[in-house]
Amino acid sequence: MKMLFKYLHSLLILVFIIFTFVSHSFGSTNFITRDLSLNRSNVPKNILVASFFGGTHLPPVLEICKILKARGYNITVVAQGNYTAQSFSYSSFPQVIIDNKDFITPDLVIEERINNLKFNRLGLFRYLKKLSISSYVPVYNTYKKVAEEIKPDLFFCDHFVNNPCYDLAWKLGKPVVGTTVALSLLSISPYKTDPLLGCPINMENENFYSRFKCKILSPLQSIWIVLTTVRDLNIQRAKVGVEPHWDPKGRISNILMLFDTFFGFEVPSAESPLYQEIGPILPDTYPGLTPSLDSFLNDHPRTLYFAIGTVVLLSPQSTSILLKSFLELIDLDIIDGVIWATTRMNTSELLSLNNSDIPISQILNNNHPHIHITKHAPQFAILSHKNTKIFLNHGGASSCHESIYNAKPMLILPSCCDQFGNAEKLELAGMALKISKDDLNVNDIISKIKRLLNDESFKLNAERLQFSSKLNSKRKYRGADLIEIILNNAMYDGVKDENGKFKINNENFLKDWITPDIKMGFIKGNYLDVYFVAIILFLILFCVFTFTSFNLTKYFCILYINGNINFKNYLKFKKE
Ligand SMILES: *[C@@H]1O[C@H](CO)[C@@H](O)[C@H](O)[C@H]1NC(C)=O
Ligand SMILES: *[C@@H]1O[C@H](CO)[C@@H](O)[C@H](O)[C@H]1NC(C)=O
Ligand SMILES: *[C@@H]1O[C@H](CO)[C@@H](O)[C@H](O)[C@H]1NC(C)=O
Ligand SMILES: *[C@@H]1O[C@H](CO)[C@@H](O)[C@H](O)[C@H]1NC(C)=O
Ligand SMILES: *[C@@H]1O[C@H](CO)[C@@H](O)[C@H](O)[C@H]1NC(C)=O
């Protein structure tokens, strides 16, 4: 008995040891961590950032560059205006300033002002045409000079009026990436157009006539301007030895375009892999509230923030209509505060309007208890304050993104460019209403602001978009990643030039992204040949079938009629 017990005991210990051993060897399977490190020591690193417009077009581009700089890339900016040196966040980027006194002539300045005060679609095209043609050679030469100096491995082009950037990159055989907010202007989806082209941003609910007009007639209206622009541009190109190019969009087919936009805001569409959405691109830090703004906001729990961007001009008449509406809204106790960022507004023009209803000088001297005026406002900080309830602005992309990020419903007064489209997108998204410069009136403004504040749906839609914009705002890292992938690919696909730099052919460099249909040509790429043959076969089969069934029917009819006749004859015969 004792022996048995001992035996069982040893057995138990043995089982325990085996179990421990087995469980140990299975349970603690060796894990390794995925190695995410990249050896970038050989990757080409010089990036030339070129923005014709400069100013408000630079922050999204420079946000991506900040990420690249932290990864060891070398950035040089070329743009109009003394931007980076005077900015707080981007002063570490060296900038070459485009000397614009040759091409921004006084009559162009006046033309821009007229266009901005009263928007005229074809007028804007004519203005852009003049600007792009008169600036082409000087801007091209500026880029070229910088490129000879820094020997860039990649060009990063802000798309607006910037043909020289793409052309130079193609000519030098350097990879090039474009960026813009205006996906709706470049999209190939037929239902996506733009108010700039005289059509709604989304054709989903339009009737046949409207769709016909937008696809066929509207483009015809501006075809002359478009064709002459391309023709004149090719004359400028010839002056600096660049091959002509007939695509009005510029040399952007087969290159990567990064779009500072996101689903929810943008009308949905399936785009080529070369078109990548990486927006909303927003900085990580913003200037905070000044003490006076902070105390104003804390004292006014229902504040409207009014800021018309740096580019837009508002006539004194329009401004006074807006001011009158604000005063009535304050009287009605719908809002109790207004922060007005005057930026580029000429307030002395406003004073000359003798409007007895509005205490203009009191407001301009910041003596009105409910209206706070400031020249430069920390916009993001104002929008993020809980007492800011509504944002009246011009619908510029970055203002829209900032308002969405802070879930603030908007009243939009678009006046140029992509602003009309942005206003329509946000109206469709249910977080904004728009008013028109041509038809500004106090009652309309008051009723729309009332709706924006009282109808819960505007706030809810704004919060829905806020969530997605917060998550999508991480995609600026994706933008930087894509640029890195291109630089790395250049190392494998390029041939070394005399400087030891890689030269590529932009026509087929991005073979991983260019869809095969482009290379297959229009007919094969759209499978038109296959559909054509299928339709012919179907028609032949249909004809054969119809012919045969017709003949068969005829045959049976004859049989039947003959049969009937025989039958009738038979009956007749029987009766007799
Ligand atoms: C990175 O690659 C370079 C060149 O191939 C090599 O000399 C260097 O040792 C590598 N660095 C690391 C950390 O692997
Ligand atoms: C970075 O670019 C500057 C010119 O903008 C140049 O002087 C410098 O040598 C470059 N650095 C590297 C590491 O290429
Ligand atoms: C640009 O701004 C910086 C900082 O304000 C200034 O030091 C510099 O002289 C300016 N450059 C030009 C060309 O105006
Ligand atoms: C503002 O308007 C006044 C009156 O029209 C004009 O005299 C002044 O030059 C303008 N100022 C600017 C900076 O445009
Ligand atoms: C505005 O009113 C002042 C006095 O009230 C008058 O002197 C001036 O001429 C008026 N200006 C205009 C443009 O009507």
C-alpha cells in the first residue's frame, strides 16, 4: 500500500514536470517585434517646395515638410511673399522669395480687386490667364536658379498657377508631387463639378437638362479662354526651352497629387491611386487667445466669430449690411457677442459711409460692449472656445477645416475660387448655410443665423464631421510617407546624372500607381472594343432570334389557320 502511494506520488510529480515543461514550451512561444526602422542613409533628401501663391497656401505644405525635416530631409521653399521668416511655426525653413514686381502689375491688382468685390466666373479665368502667362518665365527662371543651386531630388508643387514647377521637374527628370485642396476641379467623375465651372458641386439630384448643360455647354463657354491660355502658355514655355503641353490642367498626369480634403467634406468619388486624400492638414499648435479676447469670450456665452479671409475684399456696403444684422441679432438676444477680425478690410472706407443706424466709429474704436474688433485674430483658439457658437466666414478651405475640427456651424459668404464649392459641400453635409454677396440682406442673414443656432441638426452634423476630421488629421504623416516612398523609388528606377543625382522619367516613374487603363489607351482602357463587339453580337443574336421566331410564328399560324379551316370544313361537312 505504501509502495503504491509512493509510486502514485512519483507519477504525479512526473506528470507535473512534463505538464510544466510542455506548457512552458508551448505557452511562452518566442515573439519578435516587427522591425519598423528604415535605413534612410542612401535615400535622396533634397526637396524643393514651390508655391506661386505663397501665404495661406503654404501651411498645409509646410506641415508635411515639417514631418519630412524631422526624418532628415532637406527642405528649401520658393514662394511669393516673405512667409517663412515671419511665421512662428515655419521659420526654420529657408525661403527664396519670388520677385513679383515684374508680373503683378497695378492693373492686375485692380482686376483682382474688381473680381473679388463682384465675383465674375469668366473674369476670374481671364485674370488667372493673364497672371499665369505673365509670371511663367520669371517664375520658371527663379525655380531654375534655385534648382541649380540646391540640386533638388524632388519637387513639391502647390498646384495653384504653378505650371513652371511641374514643367521644370519634368525637364530635369526629377520626381514631382503636386498638392491642392481642389479635388472637385481635377476629378474625372462626371457628377462632380464646381460652382467655378458654373455648376453645383454635386450633380446627383440634377435633371437631364442641368447635367447636359454642365457636361457639355458650360465647358464650351470657357473653352476659348482655356484654349488660348494653353496656347499662350506654350509660347512662354518655348522661351525657356520647355516642350509644349496641351493639357489645360498642366503636366500632372502620371504624377502623385495630394489633396488636402477628406470624406464627409468632399463629394464622394472613386479616384485614381495617383490622387490621394490626406486632409485635413492642420498644425499641431496654434497661437492662443489674447487676454482681451479671452475675457470677451468668457463674458459673452453666445458669440459669433466673423472673419473674412486675407484675400477676400468686402465692399463697405456689404460690411454695413453684416454689421446691421449683428446689431439686430444682439438686440433680439439671439447672440450676445461678435468678434470681428478685420484683417485686410479698409475700415476708413467704412467710416465714409454715413449710415446713421450703425454706430460705426464706436464699433471701430472697440467701444461697443458686444462687438470686439481685432486686426489679427487667433482663429483656431477662438473657434475652440466653448462660447463661440457660430462662424461667419468666406469658406476658404483652411477656415472650413478649422471650423469642422471645432464642430462650429458656419454661415458662409463665398467670394472666390474654391469657396463657392466649399460652401455647397458644407451645406450638403448639414453644418452650414450660405449667403450671397449679390443678394445680401439683413432679414436673410438673421433668419439663417437663427436657424443655425436653434436647429440642433447643424450642431450634430458638425460634431459628426469633427470626429472624422480629428482622425483624418493624422493623414499628413501619410502624405510625408508617400513622398518618402517616391524618393526611395527614385534610387532604384533612376539613372545617375553628372551630379550623382538620380534622374527619372515622369511619364512612367510611378508605375505602381499609374492604372493600366492609362497605358492601354482610351478604347482598350475603357474596354470600348469589348463592349462594341458584345453589342454587335447581341444585335446579331437578337436579329437571328427575331427572324426565326417570326418565321416559326408565321409557320404555326398558317398551320393553325389551315387546321381551323379544315376543322370548320369538317364541322360544316358533319352538319350536312
Ligand atoms: C544603412 O545603409 C548604409 C548603406 O547601405 C550602411 O552603410 C549603414 O551601415 C546602414 N545603417 C544601418 C544602421 O544599418
Ligand atoms: C540642404 O539644402 C541647403 C540649401 O537649401 C544646402 O546648403 C545644404 O547643403 C543641404 N543639405 C544637405 C544635407 O543636402
Ligand atoms: C523677411 O522677414 C524677416 C523677419 O521679419 C526679415 O528679417 C527679413 O529681412 C525679411 N526679408 C525680406 C526680403 O524682406
Ligand atoms: C482706404 O480707403 C481710403 C478711402 O477710400 C483710402 O484713402 C485709403 O488709401 C485706403 N487705404 C488702403 C490701405 O487701401
Ligand atoms: C457724412 O456726414 C458728415 C456729417 O454728418 C458730412 O460732413 C459728410 O459730408 C457726410 N459724408 C458723406 C459721404 O455723405
